[in-house]
Amino acid sequence: KPGSAPNGSELVFAPIAPVDAAVDEFTVPEGFTWHPVIRWGDPIFEDAPEFDWHAQSAEAQNLQFGYNNDYTEIQEIPGSGGRRAVMFVNHEYTNENIMVPPTMDAAEVVEVGMAAHGLTVVELERKNHNVPYEYVRGAELNRRILLSDTFELTGAAAGSDLVTTVEDPEGRYVLGTLGNCAGGLTPWGTVLSGEENFHSYFRAPGTSAQEKRYGLADKPTARGWENAHDRYDTRNAGYENEANRFGYIVEVDPWDPTSTPKKHTALGRFKHEGANVIIAEDGRVVAYSGDDERFDYLYKFVSTKKYVEGDRAHNMTLLEEGDLYVARFEGNSPSAEIDGSAALPADGAFDGTGQWLPLVLDGASQVPGFSVEEVLVHTRLAADAVGPTKMDRCEDVEPSLHSRRVYVACTNNSNRGVGSNAGPDEVNPRTQNRDGHVIEMDELGDQTTTSFAWNLLLVCGDPATDENTYFAGFPEDQVSPISCPDNLAFDSVGNLWISTDGQPSGIGFNDGLFRVTLDGDARGNVEQFLSVPRDGETCGPIIRDQDRTAFVAVQHPGEDGSWGAHTSYFPDYDGTGPKPSVIQVLPAKPGKGKGRGNGNG
Ligand code: FEO
Ligand code: CA
Ligand code: CA
Ligand code: CA
């Protein structure tokens, strides 16, 4: 199949065939090659030790690239001729079973694991556009943000009684960030990162309705940090609120290594997959964010203040104050036509309209019985009270800057329609949704409005084995099979890109990165661009189509293996274990794409 170039994209490729889940290879299209930009354990600073599989320590890890890279953002450094860039990467979690020898002292395993969490900012450099980026050890902007580093709480819940601890009696400053998953670049050049599965780091009484709703329980955590550090056990006096200080959208300024990262309570507290911002027509900014839990919700934040071009200090306060909404979807087909098989209803579309239901408006709570602080800290319970739609795990929610439409990746929901759980509806039309779907939303009015239209762009799966997949009407014998959409990105000409997490256990192929045409006759065409190695997840896609290159973070390769019995040897394939890494894919031979070889990006 020849390469296609939807919307005139410079990134022309012939889709790869899906790769069997047992294969430990990174696969790219014909004519392309791949290169690790940075790997777990790579030294970030001049005084950082080289990585040593047999001598890893917390002291070393503090100065090295962290584990399980997820969200990744690259911004070119102005004036560098496209040769230097600053990269932000978060480190969602750790896989101690394959990271360190089983002989390592248990207390040191805890400290190494903690040091491998957090965030990294690192500079990149390339000689010209035909060669891959390398990271620059010891560069000026390089930074590790660790669990011992200070974050400032902003918004109405900052300083409230719900977030105070014995170490922070004013409730203003939190040490560290946990479970960072996806994220987004703001129009003012900072990055947002979502604190997702924070609950898994805390042991708690687990008795209150709030704790139960967030999955906080009185049981030992997988990593046992609560045995080493009091604050991870909220049964301890003085730490009752520690878990209330996680679950936010974090904002980091990668351009200032001395800046204090923020946690924005105005965007609510839940298992934020990430957040993505668009400037509304009237200058306010709108952030979309999904709560990645089965049957949880989709949210939208609208800032009080307006974006001011060029006033970076002002723009960096925009996410501190605003209105918060949660989504209710209504289908336009009779519910009898939604049978849980994902077969299309009689009108030929899963579609309808919806409402953004206010939780906070003009600084006032809209939820009876909840103060503003309570809405922002116990957001799930406040949302429960207004009747939003229970979704199939919203992952990335990303507005297109081309069309202003908003795309929502619903990754899967094995419990849809099972037992007493909610059954299928038009926006989540499949019982035991194994393969997920992608929603396209169109705000009815400007971006700050409270009503929207929606349709399902994709009902995912392998059309060869599932007759009820849907690719916006595009011929299904021509698409790449795709399952469990997770992260979203756009290229410069408005095509959607999707990375996946969970294909091996569903359609039996390794996870990958896919391009989706949104406009014209080829709308709904899904083309696979790359496939990641065994047990790996494809994260943090960045598309630089004018440079004919793309980046992904390969997360948890070989996570089902063990020390001495690895299932992946990515990316070095030298007989040692796997390393989560940021990978650049680029043409194997220099080409003449726009921006390539001319040194001006
Ligand atoms: Fe960490 Fe929702 O994926
Ligand atoms: Ca994710
Ligand atoms: Ca319909
Ligand atoms: Ca995921």
C-alpha cells in the first residue's frame, strides 16, 4: 500500500502491519528509522553517575532520567535554528520487579523507586534536521523534580482545612507529584501534567465516603512507602489530609529551572489523565480534562481572566481561577437501538448533544451541600450530585487548534453493562467495552459555551474479527486495527494521532501510534505508524510532520518479566533489561521535506 499524505502532510508513510504481542521489537514504516533520545537512568547532570544495572541507588537516580516516561513535550529553543529544544517528560510510576536486583535492600528499593518518579526537564540538540536529537547532559535548563520538591497549591482550595498537614499547617505547599500521566502544552509555553492514580500510593483509614470514592483504602500499598515515610499513611496523626494534596493538574515552567511548579485546585481533584488548553474566542482559556476511571466523568474549566498575548506572568495565573463543569451526553437515537454490541443505530451514527453542568460558577459552588473548597477537593462526589454521564475511562481530551473540535479518547471499560453497573448508552455503546472509542465534540457557540454536539469518530477494534467496529464510514478493510486509544496529538495540518495502551490483551497486537484522517473522503482512515516492543505502552506522541519526524515515550516495556527473566530488551537489545525511553522516528535517509536540511525549523 503506497504512502498517503492526508491534508498534504509531509509525513508520508505506508502503514505498518500490526505486530504480534509476543514480539519485542520497535517497528517503523519502510524508509524510516528510530533512535532513543533518552533512556531511564541516563545522567542528566554533569555530576550524575552513569547508570549501572547492578549498582543503582537513590542518590544516582535523583540525578538521572526517571522511570516510565509518559507525557512528553518538546519546544524548540528560539534562535537555535531548530537545533536545540527543551523537553519535558513525566515519570508516571515504577516497575521495581525489573528495575533493580532482588538482592537490593528493601529500604533502598523504596528510595530508588521514589527517586524514579517525578518529572524531568532536559535540553536536546541536533546538528541538523536530518539527524536525531540527542539529550544534552548538564545543560542549563536540565532539571529533575522529585518527591522532595515543593509545589504551590493555587485556587480556592489552597489554604483550606481540607489540605493542611502537620508539615504544612497553612495548606499552601505540597512536596512532590505522583502518578503523572498525560498532559498538554499551554499557549504560554508551560506544560500541564495530570496526577492520575495517586490513590495507589497511600494507605488510609478508607472509611469515609470521600476516601471510598477515590479508591483510598486501609491496605498495604504495592510499594510500601507508607512504612518508610509517615505521610503516605494517612492514618497517622497530622497526615489525615495528605492524599487530598494529590490528584490535581500540575503546571511546570520548563523555561525556568528555578520556578516553583503549581498544583491548580480550580481544575478539580480526580484521577486526571491530563489537561489540554485552548484560547476561547473571547480570550478566556478553556481546559479539558478526563477522569480515567471506569464510569467517571469528563470535565471542562473556563478561566475567569483572559489570555494576554506576550504577558507570560499574567497567563501563568489563568488556571488559578475559573468555572468548572462536568459533561452530560444525550443521544438522539432510541435507547432500544443501543443494544451493547456497538452496532450502529438506525440513523447511522452514534451522536447527539450534551450539556456542561456547572460545579463552580463565578467563584460560587453550584452543588447543594458543597462549599467551593469541597467541590474542588472532593470533585467526584460533587459531580455525582449533578448527574453527569458515566464514561468509559476518558483518557486524553484534546481540542484541535485547526477545527476547534474536541476529541476524547475513551480507552475501554470492561464493566460496562456488567452486574449493577451502568449499561450501554449512545456515547458509550458497547457492553464490556474492550477496545474503546473516540468521541468528537463540537461546542455549540464559542469554546466557553454550555452546550455541545457530539458523535463517535471511531468505535475501535479489529474489523477482521469484530463486525461492529466503526471508522466514520471509511472502508474497514483498509484501516489499521486499533484498540484502547489513550493519548492524542495533532500534526501541523490537522490530522489526529492516537497512541494506544492495552492492545495486547484485546486484539493481540503490540501497542502503537496511529494517524487518523478527520476531513474529506478519507475521514476515519486509521494508519499505523509505529509499534512498540513487548509489554510496552505508547505514550506522549509528538508529531513534527514538517520535519517528517515523530516522538513517542515507550512506557513499561517488558513489565511482565522479572529480573533474570526479562520479556523485553528494548531499546539496547544488549542482553540487559528493558529501559523506558523517549524515541524519535525519522526518515532513514535525508529527504527534502519542508524544514528539513535548511536549518530554520
Ligand atoms: Fe495513566 Fe489513564 O493512563
Ligand atoms: Ca495514559
Ligand atoms: Ca444517533
Ligand atoms: Ca494508560
